[in-house]
Amino acid sequence: ERSGESVADPEVLLRGVPAEEEHDLIETLRDAVDEALERASEQGIKDPDRLEEFLHDDLANVVYSKLKRRPMVLPVVVEV
């Protein structure tokens, strides 16, 4: 909560993604989560709701750039 840092690797669940693309996309999304959290921390964003919005926008853009689809993206931030 204080530092805004992640204490665990992000969990990524996908549905409806071709199996041959799933592993690469999961790794790409995990990297995107780490980058987004780092930028959010630099901007002083620590509120879980704001972090979820921040993550949603970044992850939706990553998925679209890879798949050219706009799936539902539901980031969940758990405060510890």
C-alpha cells in the first residue's frame, strides 16, 4: 500500500485466445502489468480503484495491438 509495489506476480487468465498465442500473450501482459504499476507508482497512483482503471487502459491497448480484438479486460487489485 505504501510503496505501490507488487508483492506477487500478476495472475493472468485468458478465455477465447488460440492456444498457440496464449503463452506469449500471458507473458506480454505480465510485463505490461509490471510496467503499468511502475508508471502508476511514479505518478503517485496508489488507490486500488484508480490502479484498476490505469491497468485496464494499458492492458486493453496491449491486447488490441496483439490480437486486433477488444475483449473484456478486468484487472483486480488486491491491497495487502
